[in-house]
Amino acid sequence: MILSDRDIKKAIRSGKVKIVPKPNFEEQLGSCKLDLRLGNVYRVFNHSKTPYIDPKDPSTLIDLTHEVRVKNGEAFTIHSGEFILAVTREYIEMPADLTGELEGRSSIGRMGVVVHSTAANIDAGFRGHITLELANMGRIPVMLYPGMRICSIVFEELTSPAQMPYYKRKTAKYIGQRKPLPSKIGMER
């Protein structure tokens, strides 16, 4: 079951869903979703120094990206065909009985920017800033600003609390992330 605006407010106000900083419901809350804002830290791929990526060879993941920090009020330009990682400004803690679905905002998509390429599910028990997989699919560069509403999260109730929420999993590679982290696929066996 998808939570309505009143249930989203109730979950946040009661502390069931923790979001820091607290959202401005007038600006960020829709009928069944909550808009999240773009953070200040990005990961940009070093495409000119990387001949290929091999998920079975962790050495190809070293120095694959570098971190870029953008001050409030300044812009980050995402160029045509470029793929970057970013994070939400909001830190989120999901309970064991809710999952979230990340959605791009239509207004952002209409400029050619896709917000997530694969990771649309926010696991029950996730704790951290959500990593965004941003790609400019258009032909014109787009300016992105920290604090702009970039995506939405839809909260869905599980039939019962997860037996193994994300924060308890030994294989949780991105727990507590505060900035976009490079791929940790090399940790998998």
C-alpha cells in the first residue's frame, strides 16, 4: 500500500521515518510522494583516464571517479551524455516495514536529465543519503543547483516488517553514506 500525504506527514512527525533536515511539507509534499533535494557532493567519472570497467577486476574501479563539491548558490553543469553520481540533501532512515521508490521529477526529465538508471528501490531499513544516478540524455548541458528539488520518494508499506532490514545486513555496502560512494561491486563474491 502506498502512503498518502497525510500518512507521510504522520510517519515523519512521529519519527517512524527520520528525515534530516525536516522537509518543508508545503514545498516538498505531494499527494503520495515527498520531493527530495539535491545535495552538494557529486562523483564524476574519469573517462579520459579509464580504458574500461571490469566488475570482476576491482583494480579497474580504483580512481574511476573523483569527488566534486559545489557550494550553495553555485551550479554544477551536467553535459550531454554525461553520467554522474550525486546524493540527496536529506539523510533518511527507513523503518523495517516501509520501502521507498525513487522517482525522477517530470520537470527535471523534461530537460533531459534522468535521475536514476537502476537503483530506484530504497530498502526497508536503509539509513543514509540516497545516491542519485544522474544522466543528461539531452543534447544541451543542464545546470544543477544544490537544494533544488530533484526527485521524489514514494513510501510503500510492506506486508510485515523485513526480517533483515538493510542496516542489519552484513553485505550492506552503502549503509550510512553521507556522500555518493563509488561502486563497491568488487566486495561481492
